[in-house]
Amino acid sequence: MARGAGVRMKGDSPRGIISLDIDGTITTSKYDLDPEITTYLEGLIEKNWVLIFVTGRTFSFAAPVLSSLRGTYFLAVQNGSALYKMPGAELIKKQMLPISCLPELDLVFRERGGGLLVESGYLQGDICYFKPGDYTQSELEYVNYRKEMSPEPWEPLDDFENLTLQEFAVGKYFADKEEAEEIADQVRKIAPFKVIVIRDPFKSGGFLAHINAPRTSKGEILSYFASHYPEDTLIIGAGDDYNDVEMLERCRFKIVMENAPKPLHVLADVIAPPVDAQGIIPALEEAIKWKG
């Protein structure tokens, strides 16, 4: 099958595309959706809305959250590094980093102190590689916490030089906001990587950053996806953090969650109540009514 051929279903004439972030937008759970939200989203699929979930999670961490959904939908993982048609995990597109860039990335962290996570991507086992020796004790405790809660395999290494991969999906690191932004600036000086710093959804007050290939983001993958539909197709988007900004900018109707950083609120056509109150449901209803 030609890459991208599975984006549109045969004979479909959708009412529109709905692009949804996962963490903080449709769930606060690590592992599942609220049944009320599941039922509502299934109803949208039945009414011929095309749903695409766009997340920073790995495939192995994201897919189980959506596993209760019946019907066809799409899943873009690791900030747009790969797009799948679900529930069959049919690859539509991938945008990876060459392994040749890893030594320079690794040098940034060795010079500053701190650790880099290298995520292989689903087609290469969804393995998270890390070097325990690069972390302080407290940092390593948090890395181990993430390792224990995550479904994908984590593999400790002495050095990234031993990796046999030709490419990888994304690099990630944990830091406070100021340090995360400083590291991001250093990384961008190496090459035009796409580096986004967001709030860590699993650590109050913490931040993490994604290092993606150039022109790889939630916004880029949504643009690619939408390009397979008529130009006038309505796109509704919902998100709650800085990696959602480019995605929201590509939507005609923008939903920003109440818990999002305040700078995101100016983008919103509607501010949704918190996800714990199933706030995405009335917000999407408002968006759908706006379509007329």
C-alpha cells in the first residue's frame, strides 16, 4: 500500500476531523478512558466524524488507553513521529531521527550533566534506552518510577554507541522549566530539531522535552493527515499544553482545556472544563453546533 493510502476510508464523506490530545484533554489516567468519554467518542465515530488522537506518548503507552474504543480512528504518537490507522496499527507515516545525530545530542547532556532517553519507536520494539550513570540519585528514582509505570520495555545502557538502530523516534529529557529550555536552545544549535518543552503529565511541577526530527510535530502530522481530505473539511482540535499549539493553529475550531497554561487560552474558541469533569464533551458539542 502506498504510504498515506489508508488515511481515508473508502466511500467516506466525513462530517469533519477531530484532533485530540490525550493527557489532560481526554484523560488524566495513565491507562484508560472514563467510560462516559469512551461512549461519547464512539458516538462521534458512528456519526462519521474522523477522530485522530495526537500524543507525546509512545505507541505502547497510548494504544491501551484507547483500546476500549469501537470503530476506526487514527493515532499519532511521539509528537507526530508516526501515524497509525487503528485498531489494526497500520502504519500510515513515520518521521524518524537518524542515529547519526545521537552522539552530538548525547554530548549536550554529558557536558551539562543529566540524562537523555532514546525512544526507538513502535516498529523497533518501542524500547526506551537510557544511561543510569548520567542521572543523579533523585533523577534516577524518577526515571525508575516512569519505567515501572510504563508498558514499553526500558533498557539501561553504559553507552549509546552500542545501539544497532539506524533511526529512532524521539529523544526525551526531564528537567525544571528553565533548564529544559536552556537545553532545548543548545539542541537546536546542532540541527533544526523540533524541540518542545511541556509540563510533565505525571509529575506535578515537573517538565519534560521532546526532541523530534525537523518538521515533526503534532501540527505537522495533522496537516499531513488533513491533506487527504477536501480542503474545506472542518477540523476541530483540543489540547492542553505547548506541544498542542501548532496542532490547534491548524484547526478551524480550537478547544483549550481550562488546566492549560494561560498563554494557550488566547488561542481558544472555547475553554473546556477540566478533564476530570469530562469537560471535553460539552466543548466538542459546542464545536459541533458551531459547524451548523
